[in-house]
Amino acid sequence: MKVAPATVATTSRPDRFEKRQTRWWSSLVWPVAGLALLLLFNLIFTQGFFHVEVREGRLYGVLIDVLNHGSKVMLLALGMALVIATGGVDLSVGAVMAIAGAVAAQLINKAGVPFPAVVAASLAVAIAAGGWNGLLVGGFKVQPIVATLILMVAGRGIAQLITDGQIITFTDARLTYIGNGSLLGLPFPVLLSLAMLALAGVFTRRTAVGLFIESVGDNQTASTYSGVHAGAVKFLVYVFSGLCAGLAGLVAASNIKCADSNHAGLFLELDAILAVVVGGTSLTGGRFYLAGAMVGALFIQTLTTTMYMRNVSADVAPVPKALAILAVCLLQSPLLRAKLAAQFRRRTA
């Protein structure tokens, strides 16, 4: 009697790729839908919102301003997405922005310091700050919210020490180009954000690093038993978050041509967290969506600009902003969508 050989169900590489692509696109549906509705509202009710013109080889307009001003949150959201994917959070990114801007402003005003050294020193300090957070969280097992809260509080004090409590101005054209320059008609900060998105995408999706990050956030114990060094993974994502915060700090300082330690990056950590959540990444950790975080940042900046152009009072503005973000987050809830779908089927049956 012949026995049929046992068959093992396997998933081919193309099938896995298609499933990943489907998850990637599905994560963008609701953030993109929310952004599209917001843009449609402005198209109908906000005069001049879509007006774009070219002056001296650069694009100008409200939409360009949204991209330009949103670039800082986009940079922060990239690093924040990876941190949140490990089950952590980084509350110190605003303070790290202030430190990086303070270092750049001080060094650029010193004679004999080359511009590449100014940028390198600013980013090195930001990376060191991220490494400090990573050491506390990954090495000493300190709760992320506590570890980063320490630097959030102390960071602005460090920035104040660097600037001697003063607002340090500068006029160096190379440094101001980072926040005010343009390339191919687009603001340089926007292109910088896209470059960092591409770099992070290659680093996390074309190597095993992204899988390690998701496994640590999803089940740290299981990933440790599988040979993944959870502490090293957490250290790495906090370092990357520090790098992104350093770049955002350079953009913020060069935008206004000064280092303001009190206000640089103030409360931007909250916008970055919201952008990540709106983009589809869960605060409990696990799977992350970098493109979704970027769309979430654009959604938040578009919403902020819309309220300014509609003359909404600054005291009242947080209320509609919170409601709009809540609506997008609720629409991403599988439970809510299932209940709405079931109710729709009952009514149409």
C-alpha cells in the first residue's frame, strides 16, 4: 500500500510580501481619509488654502507652509514610532530639540568652528541624549515614561546652561538654510523629513531590525527566548529618536535664526505621539507604520493651520483639535468598525 506523502502548508515569499503590502496600505486608509476630508473642508470654506505660486525658484503658499511647519513633527514622529513600537514612549524629544539648537547657536557664533563640526556636534549631543534614555530603559529597566520624563525636565535646564539663559541669535547662511532653504522648489526641511523616512524604511523593512522592534513590543519575553536582545533593541530606537529630535532642533533653530531654550520644541512631544497614534501604531507596542506617522503629522499640522485660518481662538483651538484626532482614532478601532458594520447590515437586511 502506498502512502501519500505528507504536505506542509507554506507561505511563499511573494505571498508574505503581498500580505505586508496589504497591511501597510490598510494602515494608511483612515489617516489619509481624515486628511482628505480636512483638505476638502479647506477647499470649500478656506479661501486661498490651495493657492501655490513660484517666487525666485521656490514654491510658496499655505500648503507649502503646512509641509514646512509640519516637518518638525514629522521628524519627531519617525523616531517616536519606533520607540512606541517597543512599548515605550519618549517625552524628552522637545527638550532634546532645545539642546541641539542651543549647541548649534553657540558653536556657529564661535570663530574658527567649521559648519560641518557645528552640525555634527549638535547631532552628537542629541544622539547622546537618546542613548541616555536607551541606557535607562534598555539597560537599567527604568519605566520609559519615568526615564524620559527625567530628561524632559532636565533637558531645558541643560539648554539654558549652554546658552547662559539667553536667546542666542545667529546669521550664518549655511545654518539658516536648514530651516529656510529650498531644493527643487520645496522647503529643505520637507526633503530632510522624506530622506529620514526613506532611511528609516530601508533600515527597518529591508533588515531584521524592524522585526526585532516589533517582536520586542509585541512580546518581550518570547523575543528574548528567541535570541533577541531586547535591551539593545530599545537602546537603538531611543538613539534614533534622539537623532530625529536633533535634526528637528536644527530645523527649529534655523527657522527663527536663534536658539530659544524655553520655547524650542515645547509640547511637540505630544504632537509626535498623537501623529504616531493617528498613523495606526498602537501605544501598546508591536507593529509600527512609519508612513502612517508622517501622514498623522501632516493631519495634525493641517488641522492646526485650518484653525488659525478660520480665526479660532488659541484658547479654544485644542478642543476641536482633540475631537478631530479622537474621531480618526475611533475609526481605526476594529471593535467600533465591526459594530458599525453589523448595525449597517441589520438596517439594510
